[in-house]
Amino acid sequence: MKAKKLQIISEEISKYSQYVTQEDIDRFVQAILKAKRIFVNGAGRSGFAARAFSNRLMHLGLTVYFVGEPTTPSIHEGDLLVIGSGSGTTASLVSNAKKAKSTGASIATLTIDPKATIGSMADVVVVIPGATPKNEEVNNTNLSQQPMGSLFEQLSWLTYDSVIMELMPLLHQTEDEMFSRHANME
Ligand SMILES: O=C([C@H](O)CO)[C@H](O)[C@H](O)COP(=O)(O)O
């Protein structure tokens, strides 16, 4: 017998992934290629997906930092801040976006609501379908049977993975080269 709730989730992902546009992904890929260094930021579950993305960017040989780590330096002009935020309103992320903007760094965001604070400040917006109680504008409880921002958080993880697949040939990176950079102390 099929696991019914799991089936619901996989059908939602299959349906809503079609609304993520290649144009948004292409603009995001170009912003990454242009950046001197990449800073990745996200909170809670959106942050877990963003953290996984930062790991793959490191595998590609790019200079990448996850915001909040003690080894993360200051951001400057020429750098890119990537923010994953379903609501686009999470306070610490808004604050970091403002800081990045004030230094002349660029911002790319994955978000449900491009009109929310973070989306409005971003140079590149990848719109991800979803709903969240953290933002009344996109608190559409009919969209997904899953609680809170789960659909966004899952789709953002998969979108990040698709961006890595776009970047691999552009950076002439094979899986073997990427794996050679994988942590050897884990
Ligand atoms: O963990 C989260 C929460 O459980 C909602 O599903 C969110 O990812 C976290 O609160 C960050 O929120 P957003 O910035 O709106 O993605």
C-alpha cells in the first residue's frame, strides 16, 4: 500500500516545480558566475536548504560562506548574498539584506513573495510557489496540504540542486572534481 502522505508531498512537488521559471534560474546562475564571493543565508528549515546549497557551491570550487558561521568574513561590493526565505520578511534576513545592500553587494533570493521586503531589495528573484503563515500576502492554505512553509522549503532545496546542475558544465566541473573537494574530516 502506498504511503499516502508521502504521495501527497511528491505530487505537490511535481505540480508546483513547473511554476519555477528557467528565466529566474538563468538570472540566478549568471549572478553566481559574476560574483567575487558568495554568501548564503537562510533561517530555520529554509536555512537548512540554503546550507546544503552552500556545501555544493563549495564542491564546485567557488568561494562561499554561510552567514553566521565564525569563519564568515564581511561582505563587500562585488559579492553576492543569496537569501532563501519563503516569507521574505524574516527579521534577521531583512537586516542582513540591508547590510549587504549598503556595502554595494548584490542580492539574490529564493522566495514565495517577490514583493515582500527581501524580494523588493533583491537584484535577482527566483519565485518559488508555496504558502507561509509568516506572510499574510502568501498565506494561501488551499495551495498545499503540508503545514507552514514546507512546500517552499522542499522546492527551494530542489531548485538549488537544479542550479548546481546548471553550473557544473559552465564551470567545467565533473562529479569527480566536486567530490575531491568534499570534506575529508567527517
Ligand atoms: O523553519 C521555518 C518554519 O518552520 C516555517 O515552515 C522557516 O523556514 C523559517 O521560519 C524561516 O522562514 P522564511 O524566512 O519565511 O523561509
